[in-house]
Amino acid sequence: MPEKLTIATCQFAETFNPRRNGVMVRRYIARAKKMRADVVHFHEGALSGYGSRVASPDYPWDALREETERAAEEARRRRIWVALGSAHPLTPPHKPHNSLYLISPEGEIVDRYDKRFLTTGDLEVYTPGDHFVAFELKGITCGLLICYDLRFPEIYAEMYRRGVKVLLQSFHNGWMDGPGIHEHIMRQTLQAHAGINGMWISGNNSSGWYSRWPSVFIGPDGRIEKQLPRNCAGVMVNTVDPNRDFYDAGVCFRDVALAGKLNTGRIVSDPRSKDRRSL
């Protein structure tokens, strides 16, 4: 039987200095443990920095490697799971991956998700990934995604097929030049993905000024359960309760739709759905 899962969602203003970022990462790992979290989730590029500098010849890869090891050691010391946004080096001329490392309470990197869909700007810096990451925490199937993956509902449909109930998705819409379209579409699209697929989503963002939206925690009905203040470093803790009931108008037909039958035909009663009126 799945247990409750407590998630610490973090944001801060990262730089391209892995040493500085590493201090912040370890600080938040320790803080998340004090807040009784099971897993601590960091935004895109939290340890490495995000963007063009990662591809520069003088990027400090040795420092990043050492700080990754220190983060893993802190996870072991605190006995907590960590989803850490960073970059993974590849042998030149291949470009690095934009990654989320999954670190166990034993301090082991047990998996790594590489951002699959890259913007045209990303492609100048990074190599796209080619695999999904799904894993179990306390009996709940969890998954990892990064930022621009948001634009492709096919990814969320596949996560649903794989039984993912909790999604840790890291973003970077920080260090922007002011307000823009991201303020009106990012959280809203993430809410739609959560509600359509019945997932809890921890969606965090860099708080580097100007940050176009704050980190959010979304329930399976698509509602924002909690969010952090924009443009400020911080961490929030939320609990996933697998026994909590949520409104889900699509549950009766989601599986048949994914199988390619794109009409209801007849109403199928599903014990997971308490509300039949909106079918």
C-alpha cells in the first residue's frame, strides 16, 4: 500500500559557479530534512547554471563534478532523496546534457534524466536525451521532466501509461529581462497536464531576477496547492496522500482514449471517480 510522500520544492538564484551553487544545494538538502521531507527537488541547472556558459571551453567541469559528489554525500548524510538539476558532460565535440540527477539516501546517483525536448537556443548548448525516468518512492511511481518538455502532451500521456502519479519537473524561466508570455502559460499548462493525467506535480523555477513565475506544487485536480514567492530563494514542503480523493472528470475514458478510441461510446463507471455528471 503506498504511503504518504513529502516533497521539498526549492528555488534559488543560481549562477555559473558550481561552488556557490553547491553551497545552496547542500543548505537546502539539510533544510528539507529538518522539514521532514522524503525527497528534495531542485530547479533546472541549479548546480551547473543554465545556458550558453555551460558550453564554453572554460566551464569548470572539475568543480561541478566535485560539487555533485558533495551533494550526493549530503544526501547520504541526511538520508534523503534528491532530484538535482545540473549538466552532464559528454566527450567533445558532443555537447553536454541538461539533466536531473536522481540521488538516493545512500548517496548514489541511481538514475539521470536528460531533457528530451530542447529549444532552438538549447540546441546550441546541449544534446537532447532519449529516455524516460520513472521510479518508486514509498510505493508511489514518480517521474522526472525538464522545462520545455512541458510543450509536448505526448510525454505526459506516456508518463501516465507508465503509472506515474508524482512528477518532479524542473524549469528555468529566471534571469529574464522582464515580464513575458511565460507568466501566462507555464503554470497554467502545468496545471492542465496535472489535471488531465491525474498527477501531483512539483514544478520549480529559478528565482534569479527577473523570474517570470514562482515554484508551484499542483494537485491531481490541476489546482495549485501551494507556491513560493517569486524572485526569492526558498523551499516549501507538500505531502502527497495517495488515499486523498480528487475530482477527475476524465478518469472513466482516459485509458480508452489513449488506446485510440476517441469517443466515449457509453459511460463507463469507474470507482475512482466520485463525480459522474461531467462525463
